[in-house]
Amino acid sequence: MDRTGDLELLKALCEETRYRIVEVLLKGEKCACELPGLIGRTQSNTSMHLAKLLGSGVLKSRRDGKKIFYSIKNLKVCDVFKALGHSEGRILKEKCCMLKG
């Protein structure tokens, strides 16, 4: 059991903006340019929180030309959202984006 990693995951998710980013990304990969509009935050605020989520191992990124795309890296994120029942319960009814394919 990796307690340190688990604690970092939970710390990363306990802030509202980061929680909302992850909630959006549970539905699939998104471009960084889409995220501010989807979560109702500024680009600079979103970027700061994306950096924290990347650093804690929650997210991964990939570059395609000038665009950067973000997706869930840590499968435990899906388990956390399932345990919480997710705000609309979608995660309980659907597979996590990481389990598709």
C-alpha cells in the first residue's frame, strides 16, 4: 500500500477547482484551451491547478502541435469518484474513461 501516494492524490483532489478539472476529465481527454470554459475559471488559474494535478501524478499530458491535452493518469481517481457517488452519479453507471477501449 502506497500511503504517501494515496495522501498526495487526496490532497490534490480536495480543492474545488482541481476537483472540477478531474470531474471533467473523467469523461475523457480535453485540450487545455477547453478546460477554463468548462470549469468556469481563468486560463491562468486553470493552468496553476493543472500543474498541481500533474505534479501529484493525478493527470498526464500530451502535446499535439501547439495544443496540450490532459487526461487521467491515476486509476485510483476513478475509485475515489465512485466512492463519493459522483455529484450526478454518472461514474457509478459508466466505466471510468481510463477503462474504455
